[in-house]
Amino acid sequence: MSELEANADDVFELDRIRRLIELMKEHDLSEIDLRQSQQRIRLCRGSLAEAPAAAALPASPPPLPAAAPSKAAEEDAHVVYIKSPMVGTFYSKANPNAEPYVRVGDHIDEATTICIIEAMKVFNEIPAELSGRIIAVLVDDEEPVDFGRPLFKVDTKK
């Protein structure tokens, strides 16, 4: 096999990276995360200082009088959302005949695969990256998702 053939599938090939950057600019994407076999490439545009949430924060309102925390507020402190790491199509299972990766009530850990997101014909297994119990699935199967869209609601209280 020649060196050119060996590099044809290399995600780190410079021309491929340049094409990905152009796609990011063309479609106004802030991040691309691609995996193929043992190779992975993640490209991000902008910096934390440019994040819209940081730039658009209004002046803080005056503090409210302290109130005793309610039971609901205490429970909400343990609830987090697993958000989409990329733009693509959400799949809850590996194939149409398979069982979903996770269901409401399932306990997950950092390594648990929770779904697949297809982006540019690449199927990316998404790990939970946290431990807890699934309390809601917020996306329907085969639904398009944007970067940062909440996919799952998880109770991290053990």
C-alpha cells in the first residue's frame, strides 16, 4: 500500500481538516467531533470569551431576600441535562430492531453509551460522561438535534 493510500482514511490529513473548517464556516458550526475506528478529530471555533451566554449577560438584579430552600429546589440541585455534543440526527438504539441504549429509570455511569448521533454519514456513539438515573428522554428517535440541545434529564443523587 502506498503512502497516499494509507493517508486516504487519515482524519488528521491537512486537506481534510481544511475542508472541515470551511464546512464549519459555511454552516456556522461552532464544533465538529468526528470518530472513525480508533481515530477522532474535534474542531471548535471561537473562544470562551466569545460565547453568547457570557457576552449577553445583563447586569445582575438586586438580591432577593433569602428564603428557606424548598424540597423541589433541593431535588433540582441534583438534576442535570446531558446535551448534544454536535449537530446531527438522534438515534436511541443501534438499529431499528435493537433495544434502546437507555430508558427512563436506568442507572448510567460515565462510560454508558446513551445514544447515537449521526453527523455527515458518521454514526457517533455518545457516552453519558456522568453517573446517575435517567429521569427523562427529551428527544424522539430520528429527530434532528443542534449542538447543546438537552437530550436526557438525569438525577445524579445516589
